[in-house]
Amino acid sequence: KMQALASIQGNGLEGYIDGSITTPYTYQRILSPGFVNWRRADQQLLGWLLSSMTESVLGCKTSFKVWKALEKLYGSQNKPRALQLKNQMMKTKKNNLSIYDYFHKMKGISDSMVAIGAPMSDCDFIMSVLGGIGSESNHVIVLITGK
């Protein structure tokens, strides 16, 4: 999702998927120039989306409908994954890892949460990291929290 969204926003086309750019009138005696421009941009975006998507969205005729179908399809699958990652974040302990390796392991879990659209707040991330350090690394906790 993030990769597609980055391309969409980079091309200034997010209005087509969030509904803020709607279909203009098709005809005003002749084919409306607004509609022609809208259709050109929408179909370009639709082509990009369909070229890398699942068969379940192939029947969608606009990029808005594709995006909504994908949100419905994958949004429900991300909730269990987000819970799994959050649980993994809370249960991961430093144990024998170096502080560097432990932090990068936790950062990887956090990045996975961002990738599925369920980012942790900075505070939650810090609390999860500190919670897994254990008492042998109290000096790190003191440095981070100032206590």
C-alpha cells in the first residue's frame, strides 16, 4: 500500500482514490473537457493499479473503486497482522542480543507495522523497546528517560 500510495501522491493523483476529485459531468452538448482530463488521469492511475493487483479488482472501472476494493480486501487482513506484530513487539526481549541488534530487531517490527498501515506512536515504540531491555541495561533506560 505504501509503495502504491507514494507513487500516487508523487504524481498528484491521490484525489482520484480518496474521492476528493469526483467524476465531472460527461456531456454539456459535447464531451466535457473536464471529463476528458479526469478520465485520462483516472485511467492512467487505474492502469498502474491494475498492472500489479489481484484478480478481485479487475472488474473495477475507476481508480477510486479499485482503491476502495483493495482497502476492503486487505484492510481486514491487516488487523490480525497488526495485532500479531504488536504482540511480538511487547514480547521481544533483548536477552543475549547486543543493544544494536535488539534495537534493529524492534525497528524491523515497527517498520512492518508501518508497512501495513498500523504505525506505532514514538512513545509506544520507546516503551516497547525499554520494556524488553531488562534490568541488566538500566543505564540505557536512564539515558533515554532521564531518570
